[in-house]
Amino acid sequence: MRWSQYYLFTTREVPNDAEVVSHQLMIRAGMIKKLAAGIYTYLPFGWRSLAKLSAIVRRELDAAGALELQMPAIQPAELWQESGRWQRYGKELLRIKDRHDREFAFGPTHEEVITDLVRRDVKSYRQLPFNLYQIQTKFRDEIRPRFGLMRGREFIMKDAYSFDVDAAGLDKAYEAMRRAYCAIFDACRLDYSAVEADTGTIGGSASHEFMVMAGSGESAVVRCPSCGYAANVEKAETRREPAGEAHPPQELQEVATPGKKAVEEVARFLKIAPRRIVKTLIYETEKGLVAALIRGDREVNEVKLMNHLDVERLELASEEKVREATGAPVGFAGPIGLSGLRMVAEESIRHLTNWACGANKEDAHYTGVNPGRDVQLSEFADFLLVHGGDACPRCDGTLEVFRGIEVGHIFKLGDKYSKALGCTFTDEAGAELPMIMGCYGLGIGRTVAAAIEQNHDADGIIWPRPLAPFEVLLAGLNPDDAEVRRVTEGLYDQLREKGVEVFYDDRDERPGVKFKDADLIGLPVRLVVGAKSLKDGQVEVSLRRDRAKHLVAVGDAVAKVLELLHA
RNA sequence: CGGGGCGUAGCUCAGCUUGGUAGAGCGCACGGUUCGGGACCGUGAGGUCGGAGGUUCAAAUCCUCUCGCCCCGACCA
């Protein structure tokens, strides 16, 4: 491809709303253009990269036995009402009406549609199992779209859905997808890790997220360097010390703590460590108020707590609700004397003795609290937010926290949707059973953005070859020099004959501009023909990644390019 | 949803406090000199100052409303 005939316009300056590197570089390198908040046009150069990734995804999924189809982006409300998600999904679901005032949604995901499709077609165990996928534009009306393709509203995603007769079948399908995902991200040469994850709003049992490691990532994951345990912080567990404390019990005392609300303030005022305070968080759920007790120096993992309580809504209660429940303003809640609401204690306080907590009275706390004597705690659960330095739950290692970009997420759905939508089959014995489903998402645009996050320098993108829009940048300097032009054109033809994807900078630009642009767009191999070295019959070949220049004879240039390309 | 900020040339931004003929750099066009790391000189095109209403002799500037965009927060007791 000749640049002079291509639609690629690079820029030196970057719009002020581009915060992260991948977003800035994608705009500067002419890959994407914003149309509205979180909505982008994929320009030819950027689209090629997405197409490369899509091809890899197709190759690996096809190899794993999945079948590609294409479902509608617009989905009728009825299906979402049937699954219950019309109400539950929230404002992220873009709802639209047609001319007859019928309600539709622009699909953020396709569980309903695929399940509806399959329930109409498939009736017998003989037709199972199978795995169907599509690569399609989705829409999620995010509150705050940002970071370009990393958190857009309209985005391209590969979503696959497996259907099996039983859990064992699902296990196989799930494992096949997990392997396919590894093959895909390996093929893209990304530094990633598959972590255990919470199943979130999609629901289901087991789940893994594929995270590309990047400091700019929006998700925190923990990893154990010793045993390789890896999990999303929302899911991560930690090993608890089994032993209790054996301090002689102190006397229960009510002490005045005027104006001391936050754990830090109370700890300083009482001259005790925050870990010796139990904080009582009053949460509001659709099942009523809940008091959650946790050690003062730790934080609640609300996802775990929601799962434990089996609720769909969980938020800290309002000032008035707290006052109603505890009889005190916010900051003085405690378990002693608290009644009329469910009370659940975090494992971190199970063995804690002689602690402090709010007295359910303004400006007062208790000290010397001992469960059993002063308060009955009957319900314990794990809803601790794990942080770096916590003990690994699988070995005696210590967990580390990383940031990552979630590029893929696979779920074992089970019968959640097949039951809700009546997607059943008849088994060998003649029994009617719901199909056992899995679903497998992979963000196409986000993965490309993640690849850039992970592969760039101060001058621009450094494409991993599998995702590069083109493989080789051929630049002819000194455009007026007939010999330069002749040699460059010749190399262009030869490379194309070899099947190499060459992007030929034949523009009438100064060398500096061509070099800067070459660095910015970051094609893996660069071949430069300039008058100076051509006097000695040489051209320059280099890799974007290390920029080491190799001067080779014109006749050896193509071979050298091929060598570097496959290095 | 709450708070803050910003909308002025294609892009980055100045001008607004204190109302008085709309600016710079980059980019773009043309001419010339240049030509191995975003050249230089000259000339030029390009803006309903996001939109509507108001105050005023006069509004980019002050007031009200509105739309769009960006950032932060969304309560850890």
C-alpha cells in the first residue's frame, strides 16, 4: 500500500481528552476518530489491526470447534423481560423504541438472543453440544466512557455461547475456550494472565478473566508469585490465621469519643491500633438493612458481601437510615444492642477479643468488647477486600497486587438462562432438562488498545507483528532522486511478491517527518532507502522494537526484511 | 446522581477579571530556499466565539437557561 494513496493522517498534537497512552497513540496514529463520547470510527489503519485480531480469534475458535454466526444488534424487550434483565441490567442497557412504540434494546450482550435461538431449534441431546460465536458491535451506555477503546460505549466484542447436556460437558467446553483464549493472547504476544473472577451481573458459577498486565489497567488483580494463584480482587481470598487470641478479657467500658467517627480518629483518640476496632457498616439492600462488621483496618469487598447476602442491590445506608437503625448518627454504629436487622461479621473479627466499636450513641464507643459475653455474633462470612501483602490462600506465599486490562471473560453460566427462557432438551431417558451453558467474551478493540499500552515508547507504538496493520514500513527518502525512487519502487514490488504487507511511504515529505511518522505508527520492520547509503549500494533495515540499524546491499534487503520479520 | 472544569480557526490554546473592529502556535494553500529525525522565509485562506434568551449605545467578555465534552466523587461509620 502506498501512503500517498491511503487514508492515514497522523497528528503531532493530541486532543485534550485523551488520557491514556493507547488512546493518545491511536488518535495520533490515525487509527480511530471520536464521533461522540465513547463512540469511535475505526479508520482504515486502525481497522486493519482489529481485523488482524479478529482473524486470530476466528482461527483459534474455529480450531476449538466453535461456529461463527451473526445475531441482531437490536433485541426486543420481551426477551430481556423474560430473563429478568430488563429490570436488573440498569441504565447501561440502551433502550430504544421503534415507530410502533415497541421497546427494544441495543444488545450489550447476547445471552437472551442465543438462548431464544437455540430453544427454538434444539430439542434433543443428539443435537448437543455446540458452541456458537459472533464478532459484533455491542453497546453499553457506560456512565463514564473513557480511555478511548478501552472503555467505550460502542465496542466490538467476540461473544461465544456453549450449550451442553450436563456439567461435565460444560467443563469440557469451558476448558476448550480457556485454552483457545490462551492461544489467542499468546498469538498476540501479550503479557496476560487468566485470573479467577466474580461472575458479576451475568451470573453463573465459575469464571476467569483474562487480564493484560498494564499500569493503566482499570482492574486490580492479585497474584501469588510462589504458586501462581491469580484472582480479581473482587474474588480474591486470603488464608486466615486459624488460631485465636488469648488475651485475658477486659471489662466492657463505654467511653466518650466526642466527634470521633472514622476508624483512624477513634484509634488515635483511644490510643489503640485500628485493627483492634470493629467497624459496623450499615448497608441498604432490597432485603432490608444489613449490618456488616469488619476489622477497622480492613475494607469490605461489596461484591463478596452481595453474593453472601444473595442480594442484587447493596449500598451504604443513608444518614437517616443509619440513625433509625442505630439511634446514633453515622460513625457510632456498633453491634451491641443493635437489633432489627441482619448482622453479618467478617471472618477477620472471628477470633478478635477486647475490641472497640461504636456504642450506637452519639459521641460514644465501647472498649473491651468480647463476643460471646457482650454480643452474640452468629453469622460469619468472607467479605474481606484482599490487598497486597495478604497471605496466599493456596500456599504460604504472599499476594501481590497488579493492575490489568480485562480483555476476556469466560463464565460457566449453568442453567441460569436456559431455565429462565425454557431452553430445554430431551435426554436419552426421555427427561426434559435445561441446557447447561457457558459464555465467553473477548473485547476486540480493548485488546488492541491493551497491546498498545503494553508495547509503546516515547515516540509511538511498537506493534507486535501479529496485530500490526502492516508488517513493513518502506520509506523512500529524497523523492526527487531518480535512483532512490527506482530502488524503492523495486523493493516495494519485490516485498509484495513475497507476500509481505508493505506500507510504502512514498509521500513528498522531508526525511524527519517520515522517520517521526514511522516511529509513531510503529510497524515492526522499517526499510529505508536514502541517497547517502545508496551511493554505496546499501539500504537500511531496522526493527521498531530495538531500532538497531542494519545496512545491507540492495540485493539482500528483501531477505534481511524477511529475516527480521520472522525473528 | 453530586461536585468541579471546559466549549473561541482543523488541533493545542490566549483573550473574558475591568464590555468597545476576534488572536497565537501547529496544521492547510501558494511561491521560494531546503531535504537522514516533525526545516526556514514570504503570502494567504479559514471562526454564527457551542446554542437560545436577557442586560447594554455596544457582549467572546456580564446575567439566565440549555446542549455538548472532560475530570473528580458516589458516602468504609
